[in-house]
Amino acid sequence: MKFDAMTVGNHEFDDGEDALAPFLDVIQFPVLSANVKASAAAKVGDRIKPSVVLEVGGQKIGIVGAVTTDTPEIASPGPNITIEDDVRTITAEVEKLKAEGVNKIIALTHVGYPRDKEAIARIPGVDVVVGGHTHSLLSNTDPKAEGPYPTMIDNPDGYKVPVTQAASYSKYLGEFKVVFDDDGVVKEADGDPIYLDKSIEPDAQVLARIKELGAPIEELKAQKVGETTEAVDGSRENCRARECAMGNLVSDAVLERVKGQGVGIVITNGGGLRASIGQGQVTMGDVLTVLPFQNTVATFQLSGKDLKEALENGVSQLEEGAGRFAQVAGLKYAFDKSAPPQSRVKSVEVMENGGWVPLDPDKDYLVAANNYTRQGGDGYKVFAEKAKNAYDYGPGLEQTVADYLGTHSPYTPKLEGRITEVAAAQPAEAAAPAAPAPAEPAKPAEPTPAQPAPAETAPTAPAPAEPAPAQPAEAAPAQPAQPAAAEPAQTTHVVAGGDTYWDLAAKAYGDGTKWRTIAEANPGYRPRRLPIGATLTIPAAQ
Ligand SMILES: [Zn+2]
């Protein structure tokens, strides 16, 4: 297939000019963007043109390109490339082409379907818009389509402009026929995207090339990205039920990547974490085993109320071990799994100015997740429906985590009380365990969350013989979700190869015969088959 022109998208600038310039050097067709301005020092030189004029059937067809104006925030064009306003630069280029006698003009954009409809198709002189960026499937037959293919927009000059887009990743080929009248105005426009399924025979040469290019991918997987001091637990039983070390690693990596954009909260679906990472050297292949889905970092704005709804979704299917369980960064929450779904979240706090404050339902927060949940995956309908200014095509999740491991190597996994399970039948006001309990030892009778509730208010809570009521300050904020019977000095241990309860008891209590204490605190694990990477609760010495 022959290409007449392409435009650059934001991802062309992901790795700066060093990655883009060699690509521009080898391709044989025009690359267009009216709003990309390269300085004299730029490596891309003048390779990116504002427009091109093609001769088709004796007629001149003008094509003008443009890229999304937030490219500097979501990619890395570098100091020698400036991204100017799309509408202004397209308008100027259209005026220039019209002055040259070109009256059929296609805007070839990478600004997204909403902006194509609201702004680009309304530029006087633009006749057709071929877009990208929002990965929008437009179709006349697919019920999941965002709009018809083409979507007709009224131009203020009194004519209609067809807008097209054919999803993403060459999954579809947009086929589109347009008939112009003698004045260069669109008379007819119709088409549909063609789904490139198995019925399309792949090109043998391309297949061979893919195989050849696969070899360096194997090399990539062998690349060392960092080291860990301990195994990082990404086990299914933990990541879908309670705070897990892998959930914290992935969420922290995303947070670090986007905090420069003002994002302070990250939600990661536990089901997206597919493996643990062992202690020692970590390869890109290890990271890809944890995160095999090629998901991207997604950023958006969400109200506190909707954020709480998202957390309710996370704990709504605990019984099924559903992947929706929310691992978090920049946020703490507590839940009571005995409550009915959609009313299990008992407290939510967010980090503000270095301190934890309650979530404000009316406030808008900047949040990051992955593109899968942002688009409603794992039950996160609230993200799909309520997110504002969503951008789903940030860096790959696996690269984000690999980079983070690299800059924090050797990495030590951590559990720090971001997610707390509160026991059933506790008084409602006790359901704020994420905040360190105020140091008020003068009020020992008031139950703090990690303490056993008084028997008369919580008959179902296990009542240890010595409730130790006067230990308020260390009220277990740094512990994973455990029932209230756990005492403050409880710790956790991530299982490494060869670990036994006996050895762990010897280490924790100085007495291997006390191994049953650990076994009883970790129901569901078989003593001789401790899963590597699992997080065990180590109760305090009695
Ligand atoms: Zn894009």
C-alpha cells in the first residue's frame, strides 16, 4: 500500500527527536504538521512540512497536518520543537493553499475526535477531516462506535465537512470515498472502516520482518532493569483482597511518573498484576510477566464522590476474588467486607500538603489509573462515565515500572497501611484506621480500630485475653488488612524460597515451637507449601 502522507502524533515525540529523526530519514512519503515548528538546531530539520499538494485525476488536493497541542505535556518533543495552536496554524495554511488555487483541502490531524468535530471541521476552507489520537472507532454498523463514519459537521461557511477516524493500531483500515463539486465542496461522502481480521492475508515479507525483529525483543526481555532486596508479592490472593507489595510498587511507579502533572492519586486494579517478582536482579521480562497487557498510564479528573464510588467498585466483589480490587498510592481507605457491596468503604483519606486529610466529595482530584480501568474495565464504569479531561495513552505501564525500579534500585517492597480492613460490627466512628490514631492515652475506653472492640459492642470480634487497651498510638496503620484481633506489634513477612513457619517463629519469637501462632494467623496456607512472594502476617509475641 502506498502512503500519500502521514501526520505526526504525540507518541512520535515520546523519546524526543533522537527517536523521531532517524524514522523521518528512512520513510519515503511526506510527513505533515502545520503546528510543529522545528528550530534551526532541530535534528528533524525541515522534514515535517505544514502541508502538501497532491495531483489526483488532474485535481489539486491539499493536505494539512496538526498534532495535539498538549504534546509537550504528554510526550517529550524537546527544546528545539515548539507545538503551536492547531486551529490558528491550520487556518493560516489553508489560506495559503487557497491563494495558490487549491480548493479541496483535507485536514490530517492527531488532535482527537471531539476537537476534530468542535474546532477543526469548522475551520473555513477545510473540506474533510481525517483524524486520530482518541482511537475513536467511527462506524455505521458497529454498535460500539463513537459516531457515524463519516460524522458530518456544519462548517460556518455553509457546507458540511465529513470527519473520519478508524480506531487504532491498524486494527481497522478506514475506507472513505468523497466526491467534490466544481467549487471543491464535498457533495458526497461515504465509507466505513474495514476490520483487518484473519480474512485479510498477511504479507509474507512483513511477517518475515516481524520474526526478524522478534529477536531483539528477546534481548529486551533479558535486560536488567533493577534489583530488589526482597521478593515483591504480586500474588492473586493478596492483590485482589488487601494491600499487596506489587500493588504499591506499580501504583508508586505511576504516581512518580505523573506527579509532575499534578496527579496525586493512583488506583491500580489488583487483577492487572499477574505475578510476583523474586528477590535480586529484575529483568524487563520479569516486569512484562507482572504487566503483560500493554496497558498505558491514564490520567483524568474525578470528584471525591466518584472516587469513593470507584473504591466501592474495588471492594464490591471480594467474595469472588475479583480483579477490580483497588491497590492505591496517594490515598488510604478502609473497608468492611461484612457490609453489603456499594457500602463497604468506611473511610478515605488523601495526601495533601504532606498530611492525610479526609476525601472531599465535592472536590475534583487529579487521578491516574491504567487505560483499561479508565475506559470502564473491571467494573470501573464510574471512570468511563465521570472522568473529565481523560488522557488514556500515556507511557506503557511496564516501562513506567521498569524505569521506577531502575531509579529506586535496590528496591525494597513495602506495605504501609494504605488499605485497612475493619472488622464487622465496630462502631462507625472507629472506621478511620488509616490515620494514625491521635495520641490520647487518657481515653483508653474508646476503641481505636486495631484494638479489639469492647465485647458488648462487638460480640463477633475475637476477644484476646489481654486486650491491652492503652496502646493507642501504634494503632496498626502500617499493617495490611487484618481483623481487629491483630495486636500492634504485628508485622508481615514476604515468603522467600525455603521459608518455614518454624524458622519464621524462631526469628520472630526466638522460639521455633511457637510456629502455630504464625500458622493460625495465616489460614489457607499449607505449612510446607508456602507460596513464594505471599505476604504472611506475623503476630506479635505473646
Ligand atoms: Zn495521540
